[in-house]
Amino acid sequence: MKASLPVRRAILERRTYEAPAEGRSGKLRLDFNENTTGCSPAVRRALANLTSKKIAMYPEYQASTRCLARFFHVRPEELLLANGGDDALRVFFDTFVDAGSSILICEPTFPMYRYYAEIYGARISVLRYGKQMEFPVDDAVAALRRKPRVLFIANPNNPTGTLLGHPELRTILHAAARTAVVIDEAYAEFSGVSVVPWIRKYPQLFVARTFSKVAGLAALRLGAVIGCRESLALVRRAMPPFPVNLAALVAAEAAVADRATMRRHVNEVKHLRVWFAAELKKLNVKTYSSAGNFLLANFGTGGPALIRKLDKQGILLRDRSHDIAPGFVRITIGTSAEMRRLLKAIRSQWSART
């Protein structure tokens, strides 16, 4: 018997978001921008020291917040911890977005901005990245005159790798006096560009960060929202009392204490990102300048078939044909051995085409 329930229209009118995350064990996973090196050994040791009694109790947040605030060079009251980077984005909808109000995004970008907007029944104003994956700053300034509730910018952007510099970001913030501007810095460690130091100058500025990428804690789900004390106090009103689990807190403290491991990972990714782009260029495959731990490549009409063939070999890449154009592929930068394995497989398929 089918239940007749009063479901919100916004839910009925959208598809369920289903991440292609199952059946990936044992494969070369270069599709989710994960840290394929893994977390710091210090994280494993810290988790092993969790006692049964601690696990049975609700977590406390003050000590972890102070520790992680020092990592981000902010005050504890300027930092809010969340259940992963996705949850760090959801709180802005809970705080600022009513059904029918507008948000502004520039696509292609991280799909969770649109995902939450559809669930909350928001109107979505969309800009587009240019042919060379450049951000349309002038169009954004013009769109901000209509005072959308929230502007989301991934910086660097996923999947394009685009990085907005400080001059462009200042221009946008000056135009956004009546709009909450969320700069999603999931890949900031790889770009070296952050606007966290600006939070006290721009009360409309919020920065979203995650421990899933450089720290390698994706499975534990820990994100962060950073903003000036007064503005962040509004966002806190939308948060539940225990949003983050104890294992995530313990792991994050251990991860940030081992900064040498994170630095090594970032340096390796930067080196391999340049090398792999040069190798693809030799195959006449166009790539786009990236400031993240991934590359966007255009394999042309052979792209979808290449992804399918690599998948059969246990190599996973992210097809971006649906939101850019057929043939566009996002490639996570893994370890040196992983990238050489991928390159060998691509060369084999590309040579078979000629």
C-alpha cells in the first residue's frame, strides 16, 4: 500500500542525490578528489587511544575548537565545526535562505550548492564560467545588485580548478554589502590563497573549510565555518548541540599537529599536477590550469569511452560531460605510482585509437 504523505513540493520536484560511492573498494579512486596517500599516522594513533567510556559520552567541543582555531589563525568564537564540508554549507541555507529567496552560483561548480537550494525551494541565479574556465567577475557584480541572499564561490573551483585572486575577491565583496558571501576553500591548502584573514573586515564574508582533502579525513566528516564573531553567532543559531562526533575531533587535532605530513602531501600534489598536465599535453589532451588537487581535462569525443574502458581496468575518473561538455573529465591527483599507472592506461587507450 502506498503511503499518502504531505511531502514538500521541492522534494518531489527534484531527484535524489546519489553519489557514485559504492563498489569502489580496491580500485584506483581518482574520481572524488580524496587524499589517496591517506591520513597522518598520528591520526591512527589518536583514534586507537579512544576509550570505551569516551565513545559512550556526548562530545565536548571547547578544547578542539581552540586547537583548530589556532590552526586557522582565528579566535575560537570565529570558528564553527560541522559534520563535514557539506554540512558546513547547509547551515547557510538554514540561516539565510527562505523558500522563494534567491541564491547566486557560478556553474560548473560543486553540486551541493544547487542541491541544497533545490531542497530549500530557493530561486537559483546562475552564472557560467567562460570557455577558458574563467570566473565572470563583472557578471557577478551585476547580479549582486539584485541582493541575493547568498553567493557561493568555490575557490579554487571544483571541477574547473579556477582560482580567484585577492583583487577579484575584494571587488565581489565590495559589491555584496547585502549578501552573505560564502567562499568555499576546500582546496585552499593546494592553492595557497585564503580570505580567512579578511573576516573581521567583511562581516558578510564566511569561509567554509574541510578536513576531507589535505588532512585525509573524508570518512570521519569534519567541516568548518569561519566568520566574524557577530555574523557567525547568527549561523550558530541554526546548529544542533552535538553536530560533530568525537572521532572526527580527535583525528583533526592529531592531523593539524602533524603539519609536516600535510606539507609533504601538498608539495607532492603540486609537483604531480604539473607533470601530469605536461604528459597529457604530449597526447594532445587539453587541460586547464588548476589550483586544487585535481585536473580538468578535455579528451574530446573519445572521453566517455575512455572513462568506461578505464573503469573496466579498475581506474575511476569523474566524467563531467553532464555539466560542461562531452569529453570533459576531472582527474584527482593521486600518488606518483597511481598517476603513472593512470598515464600508462591512458596512453594504451589513446594509441589504440590511432
